[in-house]
Amino acid sequence: MAVRPILLLGDARLYQPSTPVGRDDLDALRDTIADLHDTMQAFQAEHGWGRAISAPQIGVQRRIVCMNAGEPLTFINPALDRYSEELVEHWEDCMSFPELLVRLRNPAACRLRYRDLEWVEHEVWLTEDYAELLQHEVDHLDGVLSVQRAVDDRSIVLRRAMPEKRTELRGEFLVLR
């Protein structure tokens, strides 16, 4: 479809919570979903990283996340509702501030519920990179950016000042139902 501009840090729309998608909205949002996948692929081609994108990052305030984990996936109305007690610290990147890395502390694992493009409900248990990635994207849907959740005042750095991050995903994307 189309590659859309990605909103950058400081754009007020990134801080607005997204509204849920209704079943009747799906057909009208199919072009937006295709644009999200195209935009993510273009960003990956230019920057060499970028595994997921949320609708608010292209100025659409709806609860949609697109991810590429070897195959394109779309999450409609994703919600996290169970978290491990174990916390992990990691450096996170974001398409909305591609020159920065932010150190965060997140649950090591979590459960995600969502609907797919056929409106079928799914439940998955996420660990490692999958947990990090989808917690980040759900934060976007809630109008929260990782720079707001940094561990401390020294936890936002220029990407070029740090070792390169891995681009392959590690962990489990375990389908529960």
C-alpha cells in the first residue's frame, strides 16, 4: 500500500491513548494495517532494525500492532494481563526516536491477548525479546513512550555510543489458545 511517515519523539500524538478497534472497523482499517507493514519494512531496510510498529506511530490512534517475526503478524486490541515476577533490564530502541536507546526494567515474561484479522481471539505467553517488544508496543497504544519509563536519568543514550543490538528475536511466542 504505502509507506507513511513515522511520528518522532515530541509529537503530541504519541502521548495520546488509542481507541479499541471494533469488528465492524476492520475492513476500513485494512489499508492502515498494510501501511503499517510497509512502513515497518521500509524502516528495516533503511536502518537495519525495527521488528514491530504500532498504529499511533503513523498517527492512527487505534489499538493495532504489526510485527515481523519471520512472518507478518497483526495484533488487534492487544492487552497484557499476566506478568512474571522476575524483572529484566535491557536497552530498548524505538522507530520514533531511532538515534536513542533507553534502559528499562520490564517483566521477563507476560501474557498477551489479542484478536487477529479474522477477529479470532488469541492468547500467547511471551518471553525474552518477544515480551520486551510487545510490552513496548502496548505502551505505545497507551500513549506511553520508553523515555518516560527509563530506569534513571542516565538511561537514555545515543545509539552510536553503544554496542550494536542483536536484530534476531530470542525467546518464546507460545500460543496458549
